[in-house]
Amino acid sequence: MPRLPPFVAPFLLLPALLLLAGVLAAHPTNEGAPLASQPHADAVSRRSLRATPKLGFVQRAGTRFVVQVAAGSNDASNRTDETCENFYFVGANTYYLMVRGSEARFRCEVDEVLDAAVELGITVIRTWGFSDGSEEWNALQRQPGVYDEETFRGLDYAIAAAGARGIRLLIAFGNYWRHFGGVDRYNAWSRDAGHGTCDGSFNCRDEFWVDPYARVLYKAHVDAVINRRNVHTGVRYRDDPTIFGWNLMNEPRSAYDLVVERRRSSDASLEYNVSSNSGDALQAWIEDMAAHVKRSDPRHLLTIGSEGFFGQSSPLYLYANPGPWAQLEGVDFVRNHRAPGIDFATMHAYVDQWLCTERGKDKQGRDSWFDDWLDAHQQAAEEELQMPVVLEEFGGKIGARRDLYARAFDSFARSAARGGGGGGVMFWILYHACYSPLDRFGGGYGEYPTLPEGVFTDSKEARHRADTRALIKDASTRLKALNSASASRGTCAWSPPVPKGEGCNNLEITQLAFGGMPWRCLPGETENLTNCAPFADAYRARLYRQPPAQWRADGRVDGDLPYNTVES
């Protein structure tokens, strides 16, 4: 479908900034507001906020997350030295903590989820820090710069209650999808103000990336969240180590730079389309927004919130994409996460929704793809980005969930055991017990750990759910043991991960036609090259820019050695 050009003149930006300043002046932040101890904290809430552990800020040391602790203690306030330990984690998504925590009658549901997380050993929960538009239930930002105090107090409560239990939160600033407002709402606000061209519909959604006024509004929301002072703790969000980090946006994609070219031939049967998507508009937005967040809050970790599709910058990893469509979403895992200010990488995985190739037709193919997806991102994070990667969202319907969770947990436990880049695994989604009627919003992937026995009358489903809970607890126990064993004064220093062990030994490459194979060498590479050798990155860069003759055939595919394996 044709895309409307963005008629937003640069000279309109100054009036936009002045207008926004007026809006914010009329609706100030909660600076100086009294701590909420009476009307917003009933008996249950007061109990849930008592005895808050002193958490330390999670930081990054190369490809590992680390946290400063005292020797033999998880309480950073009691430390007598600079002892650190690794912070590999099992986490979950519960997007609704803010909107349900904003009403006293639903606050027990927040407590229920957090208590269940403690029981399962979960140490990080990802949740939304947005709900945009007055038509949203318990909207946070009803109009640009106009915030509902009760809803903001819901996020205050979620942060305070999580911190009281030693749980950290990963908070997203916005959504690419329409749920809870999303970028469609920002587009509509921009157009209503006389700046943007998109009315908030899906067809012009990606105008958001290049609309200067929409960007001004988004940055203002980021600042409102970062500078918020929690009414329960008195701590600004930017100073609160309970916050693990920030997502720029949930699952950003962009078709703004999508080009479809019709190739014609004298033989009509040979006509075909050639599609490409540079993703430049999304990349520019990521770089600008990451710089803005880091100026406002340099202490917290920052990531994109990306699904992690591989793009043109890293053709050796294209084999791991769930299908050719993934390369056209404007997302580029390596390029996007190289943006200055991004501290760690993310990937999502929904095998049942994404895998529309031959591999998706049977369990063996689906398992094989999922393993490749995890391996490719861990390799790219270590070798290309030198940062941790988090499986930030993944899920499966109940029949496939047990095996899917086991594969993910085992992959990241192996990475943690060698000090690798697999930083954490976060399943979608952890619910309170009575949320099942609304599970359609979570895709049917919900875990209900607090449900009493007998709720699921299907014995097979009950067994699957019990097995899944056991897997979660076991994985968290394994990672916590590895973290504790790593405690030392040197843990916070950067160190490369231990080699995966396969190295580069000229093994047969069965998937080279799809762009490469993780932890395997390509034809022409030095035999037994180790990925973690000091010269490996420089050597590979020279090799890819001056490829051996067998890699090329005048740009044509030559047997199993396609030209697209060469980085130009």
C-alpha cells in the first residue's frame, strides 16, 4: 500500500516544543508530593511494602549482568568491599501491574503475582509504564503531558511492592501495537495538534518514526516516567535500583523504508517481486531516543524491547530468522543494538505464530528452529555486540509449553555456566488466579501458579502446568546457584565469555544456504579458529571483506555457497 510522505516541516518543531512546555507547566510532576500512606495503602498493601530489601543497581560487565553485593550477602547496603556476582535470571512478563495496581480493589492481584514470582524464584518482571489515550481503561497519559495521578500511583505501588520482595522491574515506555494506545495514539495526537499526517490508523502507523512532534511527545513521556517520585518510597524512578532497566518500546517494527520492486521478464512466468527494508527510520529513532534516555537517566540499563529479527547488517545470521518475512520488518538485531546507549540486547520468540516455513510443520523442525534462534542471538550478542542478550518474551500454548520452556532454560543455563552472554529468560506471561477470562489478551500463554488444585479438570493440562512450574523453579535455582558461586571482587570487571567449545574446525556446514551456522567456521577460515581468540574479530572482519574465491561466483549462487554470506 502506498505510504504518505511526512509533511512535517522542521520549522514546526520550535512551536511544538513551546506548546509542550506550556502543557507540562499546566500539569506539573509530583515533585514535593506527600508520601501516600493512608488512602492508597490498605492493610494488605502496607504488609506488602514492609521490610524492603536494599537492592543494588544491576550493571553490565561485558557480556554479563552483574550486581554489587557484600561477600556472602545479597544486601548491598551491608557490603564492606566491592564484591560482585553475576546476575543471570529467570523472569516473567506481567504487563498490567500499573493499571490494576491503580485501584485499591485490584491491588491484591498485584501482590498475588509478586508473591507467586517469589515462590517461583523469579527475580525480574517486565511490565508496562504506559497507557495512552483517555479511552484506555485506567489510562496513564490521557492527553499529551496530562497524567492520571491514580494510575501513576499504581505504578508507584508495583515498584514499591516488587522491591519489598527483592524483585526488579523492566519497564517499557510505549508500545508499537495498538494495545494501551501505542504509537497510533502518538500519531493521532500529533495530527490533532496540526503537525503529523497520520490519523492514528494502522496504514500510516510508521509515520511515527519520522514525525518530529510525535518524537517530542514521546520524549516528554519518557521524562515524566524517569523523573517520577514514588509516593510510597519517596525515591525517584531514576534513582531506584528496583528498576532493572528500561525498554524504549515494546516490539518496534517499521515498514517506512519497505520497498517492493517488480522485476519483469520476457517470460511472464519468471516475473517476481524483490523486497527490501533498510530500517533506517527505525534506526534513527532508536539512536535519538537512546541518547535522550541516557541523558535523563545514565544509571539504569537500557534496551530496545526488540523481537530480534536479523537484518542486512548481519547476513551470516539470516538463517535463524523464522522466515523471509522477518527480514522485511525493518528490524536488525545487530545494527539496532549497536546504537550508543543500548546496554543489552533482547529477542522474543513465538514458535507457533512465527514459523510458517517447512520447519514449522512438525515438532522436530520447530525445536530445531528454536534452538537455532537462541544460539544465533547468543553468538551475535557475544561476538558482534559484546553485550548480554535476554529472551525477553517467549511463550507456547499449554501442550507445547513444557518442552519449550525446558529448551530455553537449558540453553541459558549452559550459557551462564560458562559466563556467556545469555543474560536472562522471561516467559510470557504470569497471571493472578482470576485472570483466566482475560487470557485472550495474553495469547493463551498464561501461567497461573496460585490456582488451587482441581481448577483445571483436564488432568493432562493440570500435569503440564505443574511440570512447567517445576521447570521455572528449577531453572531459577540453578541460575541463583551459579550467581552465588561467582561472587568475588573481580566479577564486576569485564572478561570475555568462555568459548562455547565447538570453535571453528571446518565441519560440514549444512545450513550455509541460509546464511551460516553458529559457532562453525566458513570455507577459507583458519582451521580450529577459536571464536574467543584475541584476534578473532579482526580476522573475521578481514576475511569477510576479502572473501576466499570459493565464497564467490561473480555474485551468483554457486552450489551451497551463496553470495549473501559475504559482509560488504
